[in-house]
Amino acid sequence: MISEQAKIDAIVNLSKDLNQVKDIDILMEHILTMARTFAIADAGSIYLKESNNLKFSYTQNETLEKRLPAGEKLIYKTFEIPINENSVAGYVALTGQSLNIDDTESMDPTLPFHFNRAFDEAAGYWTRCMLSIPLKTIRGDILGVLQVINAKREEEQNLCFYEDTEKIMDMFAGMAAIALERAQMTRQMILRTIRMAEMRDPLETGPHVNRVGGFAVEIYESWAKKKGIPKKEIDSNRDVLRMAAMLHDVGKVGISDTILKKPGRLTEDERAIMMQHSMLGANLFADNNSDFDKVAAEVALNHHERWDGKGYPGYINQNEILAESETSENTKLKSGADVPLYGRITAIADVFDALSSKRCYKQPWSDEEVLREMDAGKGSSFDPELIDHFFLCLPVLRQIQARYKDEENRV
């Protein structure tokens, strides 16, 4: 039996690990994994506060995951619930107080909140007990709600979360909230940068870059697992890739509005100027002070390269911005594995999203058309091995599309 002090010490050490994670989506995965480990829970969820609602943002479920074929991920729908007394999570967010429910079937009917079993019925799962904890900052602001579900103890039939587990999880939630607040600030800074780019290029929107970042991470993870890369390294790489892929087109801030916002087809000269955005973006991260700078520069520079060598900008001096075009007759083109991995991955993610999305000059392609085009690019536009992983990830990529939808009436 692990002592309470040993658990506290372990949580303090784990909080250091949490603060190494910068991307909020990947951080939620870490938080929930750690929470379930400490609570010895079968499942769990995280709700994040958005205005007066809670958004169901991340979930894990060991029982449901065991039913999936090897390598597949749990697919879930995001939804919102109001912050009020009617639901368990809403009540916790409203009051800032934890709820430890021993048995969802025998809840006091006079309580203001109730347990909604719709998810259980749809998934074929049974929630017996749940511990819901507010994710509260040191200022007392509620960021969201952390839930752990169904304690796992083989020696007992009536599974519930002990009172000491509740105390430990309250402490963990406080540390997790600090990491979440920092990650939210990082995401907001990235999105502010994107909004600056959006002022120049209407296609460079928050939903678009969130989708591209999410797609890139899933393709990378599938590839890395097949390669036998250690989990700790995969997690670290996912963190920086997620943010770097979101900023793949940030160099467009240096391109003229007359070109970025031109409604018709670009001339050859205009296209040559537009191609400079990859170099301009790379130069924003040229200081190379961190792993993120290195990966962001790699993605910005290489996300328009092609497997067959017909992309751009090719081999150039990253410290020089060409006056007219990044390519010339003397530029040696990149092809195959000479194109850096993260550039090859982001190229797939970016094209997939462009084909699947509405633009001012086109409607979204049908799923059949998109997948046919992606497959046709295997070995020409795209790394053939990575395209195979793209197709393996499609169910999760669809989930990301649903989570980060374009605003209505946007083009």
C-alpha cells in the first residue's frame, strides 16, 4: 500500500513533467493519464470552460479501448453543457466544489444535479462511480472539470473512490490547472499570431491551423509507433510538432495583400512571390533557441516540398531571403527523404485540409474525391509510407475535423 505522502511526492514530481508540455491538446492527454493512474480509474474526461459552458474536450476509457482493434484510438464526439446545477460537471464548475459519487444509480433524487447516462447507453459502458474535481487556478478561476470514472480494485465488489483519493486528486487538479492555464496562454499566443496572418490571408484561420496541427500529430504518432520510437520521445515530438504545424503558413504576413487577396489565378510572377512565404516563415524562427524553433523553421520551410522533387523552395540558404523568388534555375530541388520528416507530414495535413474545406474559389471536395486525390499523390506529392499512415489515421482525423469546424458563412 503506497502511503499518502508517497503519493503527494509523486504528484509533485509529475507536475514538473506536466509543465514541460506546451500544447494544450497533448497536455490534456497527459493530465488524464496521470489522473487515472493516481486514482486507479478505468476512465476519465476533461471539460474545459468556454464562456458559460463546459466543452467536453478529452476522454479516455480503458474498457472501451480494449474492444478496439490494435492500434486504433477511441473516437468520441465533442459537445457542450451549460455551467449550472443540472449536471454533475456543471455543478462542480458552478460551485468550485468536488463531487464524489459512489453509485450513479442510487443518487439522491432531491439533489439539483443528475447523471446523464446517454453516453453510457450509446457506448455500451456503465458508469458506477465518479469523482469530479474543479480545475481551479490559484486565483480561484475555474478552467474546467476533471473527472475520473470507475475505480479499479479487484478485491472489492463495491468500487468507489476513497476519501484520501479525493484529497490527492484535489491537489493534482490544482497542479494540472496551473499547467493548463500556461498551455492555454501558449495556444492563445499562437492563435493571435494566426489572426494577424488572417488579416492578410483570409484562408489562414484558427480552425484551419488547429486541424492541420492535429492531423500532423496523428500521422506522426502512427508512423513513430511503427518505427518503434520510445513513447517519451514521441510525446515530446508531438508537443512541438503540434504547435509548429499550426504556424506552417505564418510567413504569409510578409506577402503583399494584392497577391494574398487576389480573387483569381495568380500570374507566374505573383506565384513566385507567393512562394517566398515558406522562406519568410522559416526566418521567423531562425534564432533556433529551442526545439520548437528548430521544428517550426523546418515545417515552415518544407511544407510545400514534394516527394518527387517538384516542390519548393529546394536547397537554399535559410539566412537569405531572395528578392523575387525562392526558386531559380540554380536551385537544387529536394526530393524523397531529403525533405525533412515534419515537412513531409505537414504537407499531407495541409493538402488534406485544403481539399476538404470550403474556400472563396471552391466548395469542399467530397470525401471520395479527397481520398482519391490523396492516394493519387502517393509517391509523387507525398511520402508513400506517410500516406499509408494518413489512411490508417482517417477515423481520428475525421474527429479532429468535427472538433475544429470552420465558422459558418466563412470562406
